[in-house]
Amino acid sequence: MEFVAKSCIGVIFLSTALAVQAQTPGSDAIPAFKKLDSIEARVQGCVTCHGQQGQGTGNGYFPRIAGKPAGYLYNQLIAFRNGTRHYPPMNYLVMYLPDAYLKEMAEHFAAQRPPYPPQERPTIGKTAFDRGQALVVNGDASKGIPACVACHGKSLMGMEPGIPGLAGLRSAYIAGQLTRWKVGERKAADPDCMKRIANRLTDEDIAAVSAYLAYQTPPTAASPEPSNLVRMPFACGSQR
């Protein structure tokens, strides 16, 4: 974690240095910096970890942010800036950025549609995989757990304005975020519906859901569903 933090913080200073270099007359080294006052130049601190188009990394350490609702991405940037979501490189990166800047960054990545990575082959048994499918598609009424698709959409691409897509995420990332909600390390706007759901999931449920989601093939050129297309099972602060 310390290595990752230092690497990402280093990117911030590298981006600044590259911007200065681009201002030097006759410099053709960094074409993206031909116009410094551009969103492409401004997100260089993001793309080194999340990919040039926000496609994420194959190991799940840095999630796909491309194509997610702009409202969701903006809320996460605000949470990192305010310290309600904790990850030192992100907290540092956005610490002094104004709302308008964060909104522009969110809209930029929301508009990206890079190819999805190959499916992640499940490493759990069939019984556990079937349990994951059941939770994603149908939920578990006996535990008060709604289906993932009820909020994240049938195609798992999310819902405007504030519910993220789950398509294209790695199982390690999904499991890590669900666990953080369960233990109180991650929070969202009240009412925090994900906290409520995560508390009802066992560790085995989390592993099963994560494996099933990571195995899904996202539909081609899909986008988040319109807001209020369906009645949500819980009140959710993310949709305010």
C-alpha cells in the first residue's frame, strides 16, 4: 500500500513537470499537453492508475471508472476530498480541487467507453457461484437482501444519477468494497443503503457475489439506466 501511495503521489508531481515541459517552445514530447487548458491534461493524475480511458487494471486494485454515472463519480471525488472516503493517494490528489473541476473530471470519465477486460474465471465452487447468481439476480428475501440488479440495473451498468455500474470490476475490488461497508470503513450519504445490505451478507455471500459479478460479460455500448426507471427496494442517499 505504501508503494502504491508513493507511486500515485509521484504521478502528481510528474504530471506537473510534464505540463511545464510542454510549455517550452518547440517541445513535441507530450502531444496531450499541447493544450494545457484541456480535460485530457487535467486528468493525467487519474489515468496513470485508472488507465487512459478509465478502464481500470486487471488486478482489481484500481477500478474501472469509465462509463459510470457522472453523479456517482462526482460524489466519490467529493468524498475523497472531504475525507469521508479514505485512500491517501486519492485524498491527496483532490484535496484542493474545486467542485467545478471535480464535476468536469467526473463527466469526462462518465463519457468514456473503452473495451471491457476478459471475464474473470471464478475460483469458487459451483454451489457458491450459484449462490452469487441468486443474490445478484433475485436477492434473498429471507435475509432482507434485494437483488443487485434491482438498483444497479439489469445490465449491471448502474443507474443515473448516483448508482455505479458493477460490470467490468474485478472480484477482489468488489469483495474489498463490500467488506469495507460491512465493517464501517466505507460510507455513503444517508440513508446508506449499501451499509444496510452489506451488514446482511456473510463473508461467503460476499465472495460468491464478487465472483459472479466479475464473470459477467457486459453488453456492448451499454450505459447506465435512467433515474427512477424502477422503484428501488430501499431509500438510498446516493440517488438524491
